[in-house]
Amino acid sequence: MPKFLGRLISVDEAVKRAARLLPEHLPVGDIVLVNSLGNYSAEDIVARIDMPEFDRSAVDGYAVRSIDVQGASVNNPVVLRIVGSMKPGDKPDKYVVGSGEAVEIHTGAPLPRGADAVVMYEDTMRVGDEVEVYSPVSPYANVSRKGEDFSKGSVIVPRGERIKAPHIGIIASNGIDRVRVYGRLSAAIISTGNELLEPGKPYIEGKIYASTGYLVKAYLEETGLFKADYLGIYPDDYDAIREAIEYATWRYDIVLTTGGTSVSESDVARDVVEDWGEWVFRGVAMRPGRPTSLALVNNKPVLMLSGYPVAAWTGLELILRQAMINKYGLRGLERPVAIAILRRSLPNRVGYTSLIRVRLITRNNMIYAEPYMLKGSGVLSSLSRSNGYVVIPGHIEGYSEGEKVIVKMLD
């Protein structure tokens, strides 16, 4: 006899319950800066110095007092005496610029004392030890001011931010060579189903090559917060799946299963959880991914995902990802968003949160969202061919063609 899903809960409620079951804290440790790309900062990284540390030239030219070159023009150049040359690495007090004087200066060199602006080479002509200036400059023209990039004591990388290449450059510019980052949770992925065949095996008619488990492993590791092990395919056999789940729950922080979550008699993963664990929720009011369920077995969360790849991905995206954000305050895990104009209407079944894959297109400086597929939880190519998605909340009937919507971007 089929065993029906329980009362479907909302996506928001599923996220809350999932967040409560996640480990209370992520592991934390130090890592050398050069190897920190893709990790999440476990603390606010604070600037140790001002950047720049001093007023410095943004161009090649001559450091001057702006008041001395007021009214300078091609027909009426101002002539200044050159008293020296400044290069990067020199100290600001190497020279003092007085009235009617200038210092030749290279990009990145500190502004000498007394000067408050730089005239570019293009607006000058050197004649021996003098320079003719053909253009006026305002105070601090062509100068990078002390601390304008960031000031000492300011947060340069906030806690929970995913460290990217520019962050590494900024951190290194402060002389910091190690950073404190969040470690990864351990995850086990168990695929279930008599119909599944591992990639690399000879094809057998009627079988399906397993893909969802591979997708789940890749998704988890792409977040930078999981070390995921794919434990392979298990047949629809009660004892085999029970042993696999028991093994995984003793050795991993979280267990994810694919397949076996629905209501047919062959879906025995559900039976194992009913006998050996307790349900946290059994079904979510979302499309695709309605059978997505969460249980507690051996005091470890077991997230049960659909065997259909898009439905499984939706469970990860709408529930697990948001639960991680809520639990640990991870800014870097949030998807960037864009405002786009729909090219087709998107209907919705009231009471369900729907995730619609879209392709963003730019036309005449406007961003449009082309829905890729309204249905098809097993159409894996819809994930690779879309670059964003629209979430339709359960309380509305959908969006109309031409309406502006929020698109969460995937690349």
C-alpha cells in the first residue's frame, strides 16, 4: 500500500526546522592566506594600516602647490623650479615643496611635504631644471588620499564573507598572512533505487545512469562548506538501506539520500526512517521537490531528496542553502539578484512555492527573463542551460508577461 506524504509544510517552515538540526557551530581554524580562496571568513578581518598609508600620486607628473599653478594655460604657462624626484618607496619628507617649486613624481610615490596636487606629464614641458605647467589643478588633483581605499581599523572582509581573489589582495596589502576561516561539515550521499546504474558501467536496457547523487555531491562541495562523500547506489532493500543510513549517521555530520522519498511501496528509504528515526517534516509545499523530507536518525539530520535531479537541486537550493545562511550568518552563500522583465507568464498553484528556471537576456539595455521550463523535475539540462531562477511565493497565482521579477542568479 502507498504511504502518503504528511501535511505539507511551507518552505520557510522547512528552512527553520532544517536550521535547528544543523550542527550548532561550524568548525573554525587558521589557514595560510595564499590557500584561503573559496573559504568563509570566521571573523571580521580588520585593516591594520591605512591604504594608502600616505597621500600618493595617482599619475606620473610633477607634485606642486595648487595655488602656484592657478591660471596656468598653454598661452600663459607657469614656470616652476624642479627640486627633486620621488619614486615609490621614498619617504614623504624626502623633499619639501616651497613656493614656485615642483618635484618630479612617479605613480604610487608619496606626495612630498608642501605639495597638494600633481600635474600630469601631458600638461607640462620640462626645460632643464624647470618645468612649464600648461594647466591648473585643484587641491589633491591626481592624488590618492591617505586611507581612501580603507582606513586602519575598518573591516575589510566581514565575517561570513566568502574569500575571493580581490579579498586576498586586500588582506595581503595589510601584511596579514593567515586568516581564520570556517571549516567544512562532513556529508554522506546515498543513492537508492533498483533502476540505477553507476556511470562507467555497461548500459543495461531499462536501467538509468545515476546522476542525482553526483549532482548533490558537486552542489555541496561547490558551496565551500562541505566535504561530501558519495557512498554509491543501494537497491530498494530495507536492510541494505538501513545499514547504509546507520553507517553514515555515525560517521558524518549530515546524510543526504536521493530517491525513495515518495509514496510507492518500493520507496523503502522512507520506511527505514520511520522505523529507526523520527520525522522532522515529511513533504514540502514546493514545486518541484514536493517529497523532500527531513528526519533525525541517531541524532543526525537525514535530508531525503527526490531522485529526480531538478527536484533534488530545488531541495538543496531552497531549504539547505537558506538554512545554512540563517544558522551561520553566511553572507557569501547568498545568491546575487537581478531585476528582469518576464518574457512569458509564470502561473503558480496557490499554496505552493514554485522555482522556475530562467535564462537572462539583455536587449536594448534591458534585462529580460526567459523561462526555460515550467515543468520537468527530471530534465537535468534545464539546470545547465539556465542562469537564474524565479521563486513564486505560495500566496500568489503567478506573474504576468512583462512584469518585473527578482531573479536569483546562478553564474
